[in-house]
Amino acid sequence: MVNEPAVDVLIRKLGTEEEPISRYALCTIAAKRARQILEAERNVGVIEQKAKPKELTTACEDIASGKVVIAKD
């Protein structure tokens, strides 16, 4: 479970005041970003390290910092 950053912060970061995103959308976006991070690590050849944060944690931190945005069609 990800406690930091808070889910409400991530929802506000990806959505707008008028049109917030759903928790389902947040989960989908975070999971997709986590898979991207995992794939990038595999391509580079990073081996598992015990002190390394999990990919989902890194994905949530990327969303909170503004590195991940959603594009509306």
C-alpha cells in the first residue's frame, strides 16, 4: 500500500478542480507507469536491489512530482 504521496494528492495532481479523475483512472495510470519503469530497468539490465523502492512507489512519486500527465483525446 502506498501511503506517501496520498491518493487525494495524486488525484488532484492528474485531474482538475472541475473534472477530477477517478481512483480507477489513477490506479490504471500508476500501473502503466510502473510497467514502463520495470521494462526500462529490464532493458538496461538493472538487477534487483533490496534497498531500491518498488516500481509502483516510484510511479506514484513521478505522478506527484508532475513527471506524469494524462492526455485527453
